Amino acid sequence: MKIRTLFTLLVLALLYTGCTDQLAGPELDTQNTTLPSLESAAKAASGGFADLSVRMRVHDNRTRWSDSLEIVVEVHNEGPHQASGLAIAYNDSLLRVLSASTSTSRGGYNDSLEVWTVDHLPTGATEKLVLTVRPTSRKTALATAEVSASDMRDPDSVPGDGDPRQDDYASVKIISRAKR
Ligand SMILES: [Ca+2]
Ligand SMILES: [Ca+2]
């Protein structure tokens, strides 16, 4: 009887060890898979930050009056989090926008509102808007662009406040000469 009891206890001990090993595996995996979701939830709860900046450039800012030229507007996300719900307000004086094209399908340019929208912008990513414009006068024309909306807070600029010293604001001057 004693040997049989010992044998039974040994079998029960082995079975118990096997069960705990099986339980330990999934428990570790669960911890690994739940960490990122907890991190995402913490980011969402805190609102998150995304440092957005805008740049504008033209190939040559001196053009003959009534000739068309391209203005490139770029928005960049320096992070640390992905930005979403972006709007970039475009404004100009003495220019007419002939056409607009965006680098991806993540947004679009509304010509009547003069607003470029980008659904989301991952950390480190840059989106581009190319505007073909034509001066309407022989005076110096000005074009500006500024982030006007974002779902994330920006650590060093305020959307839509029109401050040219901030990195979410950019401008280009175009000097048009008389047509030959
Ligand atoms: Ca910024
Ligand atoms: Ca601003």
C-alpha cells in the first residue's frame, strides 16, 4: 500500500508540474502581447505629442508675369507620436492656383477652402503638396502655409495662430517681372 501511495503521489506531482508549466507559457505570452496595448492606451489617455513642421519652396522665385510655376508645401512629423486629423491652411496674395496634387492618397487639397488635409502622418514621415500657380500682377506675390489642425498636441507650435516664427508656418515670395 505504501509503495502504491508513493507512486500515486509521484504521478500527481508530475501531473501538477506539467499543468503549471503549461500555465506558465501562455501567461508569459499574454504579458508580452498586452504590453503594447497598455502603452497605446496610456498614449491615448495622455493625448500624445507630435511635433509638426511646414516648409515651402519654389525652384526659382523670380518669374515672368503670367508664367506658371510650382510651389511645394511639405509637412513633416518629428514625433514622438503619429499625428492624425491634420489640416494645413494655404493662403496667397496676387497668385492664382491652377492645379494641386498631393504625394499620397492620405488626404487632399480643397481649392475653395484653401485647406490641405492629411488623414494621418507617422513619426518621421513627410507629405508633399504641389501647387501650380500663376502671378496675377507684376507686384511681389506672397504664399503662406500653416498647420491649422491636428489631433495631437505640438510641443513647440500652435496650430492656426499665424505666428511666422513657429516651425508650423512657412512662406515664399514670388517676384514677377514684366512679360517680354
Ligand atoms: Ca511644431
Ligand atoms: Ca502656428
